[in-house]
Amino acid sequence: MQDVVIVTGASSGIGAATARLLGAAGACVVVNYKSSKNLAEDVVAGVEAAGGRAIAVAADMGSEADILRMFDETDRAFGPPTGLVNNAGINGPKHRTAETYEFRETMDILAVNTVGVLIACREAIKRMSTKHGGKGGSIVNVSSIGALTGSPGRFIHYAGSKAAVDTMTKGLAVEVARDGIRVNAIRPGMVDTPIHAKAGQADRVREFAAQTPLGRAGLPEEVAEAIVWLLSNKASLVTGAVLDVMGAQR
């Protein structure tokens, strides 16, 4: 059976690297993006060049209607998914301290990073669950080192959204364990991706990478390897795990 994997936020960074690696494994990949159509189409081309099949699907992961449409398009193009990578995530545009948090910004972050993850898991479970006639599957949620540190003085709202991902991962894993579905998460540390610039920290990797235990930032491809392993049958006994992929950062 050919794997069908939805990767959210796959137009760049960890998501793009994951999609390409899945393509090399021969999977059918749904490359989700919100607005970067050209980048997403480049990832589709990369997946196909590697030996897989792919489509790009525009969907805002903070919108239930968009999430439902993304799954419907997946069903039509490739059939029900066997894998889901909840990688899409957003942060605020600048550092914040406790007295400056804004309601709308915080709710937007929670909509994508937390609620959207849960709704995407719901739709995947409906299709994967052996209880509902599915053939099983694997879900990997992308958390963050912020879930451990809380990101004080910077992004507590983002950190909280990712801590919720850790907790939901553990609960879902137990709930669907007898339905042929594994649910895991990874916690990346500092990874050289565009998210830093989007959060107003374009120089963060250059300035702080040398302070990490390994003396460098992680690469998206290194995180993608962990995600693809968790999706695969090689991780058949692994469910409910939150795997740190951060080079001993704390």
C-alpha cells in the first residue's frame, strides 16, 4: 500500500524537508500551504523528482472549513491518508512580555498551533481508524522547545500553544491505540528555518546558534528524518512519545 501523507505548513522549512523525504520513500504527499503558492509548487516538484507523487493544497490551518476541504481534496486525489504531519505553526511578530500580550494575536496563534492540530487529528482519525473501516495510520505533531522552557520574555503564548500539543499528543495516542493509529510528537530546538524572520528575529540563528550544546542550529532535514521515522513502521512500538530533536538544548 502506497503511503498518503498530509504535511501541513509544507512550503518551507521542516515541512518542505519532510515532504521531499517522503517523496524519496515513494509516498503520495499533500503539500499544504497558506499563501506561498510558488514555494509549495517547488516542493511538489521536488517530491515528484524524488520519486513520489504530490499535490499542493492551500488551506489555513486555523480554519475548520479549510481543514475539511484539505482532507476532501486528499481523498479525491490519493484516497484516505495513512499519515499526517501537523507542522504548520505561527508566532507573534515580536517579543512580548506579560503585560503586552494581545487577545487577538494570542487567539490567532492558538487557532493554528493548537485547535487546528486537534481538528486535523480528528479528520485523520476518522479516515485511519480500523473502528471506522480504515487501515490504520500514523500522526506526528510538531511541538517546540518552548513547550519546555515557556519562552519567558519572548513568546509565552506560542510556548503555551505548543505545550498543549504535547498534552494532546499523549491523550490521543492512548485513545486511538487500539484503532491502528499511532500518535507522536517531536520537539525541535533551534532550527534554521524562516519562522525566525517571520517572528521579527531574522538574525536569531546567527546570534545564538553558537551558544547551543552542539554549537550550531539544527537543519530542517535533520528534523524531517525523525518525523519520517515516526511515521514509518520502523517505529511500530512508538506511540504517545514526545521526541526531543534539539541537540541537547534546554
